[in-house]
Amino acid sequence: MNSRAIIVEAIIRDSKLRVLLLKRSSKNNHDVGKWQLPGGKANFGEDITKAIAREVKEELGFKIYCPKIQKCFKTKSCTGKKSKSLVFVFSCTAKGKIKLSNDHSGYNFFNEAELKKIKITNISRKALKKE
């Protein structure tokens, strides 16, 4: 059975232009310990701009501002099932104190050189890739 999902991811940078990534906790079914951009699946029929705002709020506890689509691409499911996803990558600013959800065990801001040295989920790696 082929299924499709819409995934939204947020590129949030600090004042030094480093990218915020979240470390996946053992509560996840796959990619445990890997780093990823904040985001997740949009609900059926949900506006993608509202979806990214909701996902960032759920995962980080704060509000985003000025979300702009930077990239869109198709990808295979990371769970090994026969499914494809459409990924929308937003750049945005955010305000608030980080309060992680149970899906993540940590967070950090990474510069370009550091991003090349860490384990990042395939979808987030592709989202961050400059084309």
C-alpha cells in the first residue's frame, strides 16, 4: 500500500547564523540519537504554514514568525514502508524559551562545519543541503 504524507521542517538560526537542531530521543521508532530540524507531519487538510507553527510549538514550546518556504522536495519514507512524502522546508524566526517535547533529548545550534560532522536524519540533511 502506498501512502503519502506532508512533512514540514523549520530552519531556525541564531544571531550567529547557526542552525537549531533537535536530538531524537529513545521515544522515537527510528533514527534514535540523530539530529533533525524541528518539524513533523502535517495533519490531513492542514495548511502547511499552520502545520509548521504547530510543530515548532509542540516540539520547542515557542512561536515562529515570518515562515517562508525555502524548498520543497519528495522523499521516500524513513521507516522503510512503501510510502513517499512531500517535504516543505521553511525558514523562520522564533521567540521564547526552549521547552523540549518527549520526542527529543536535547538541542543545539550548529555552524556549517559542525553540520558536516554529526548524524542528521536523511530528510533534515536533504532540507539543509544547498542546491
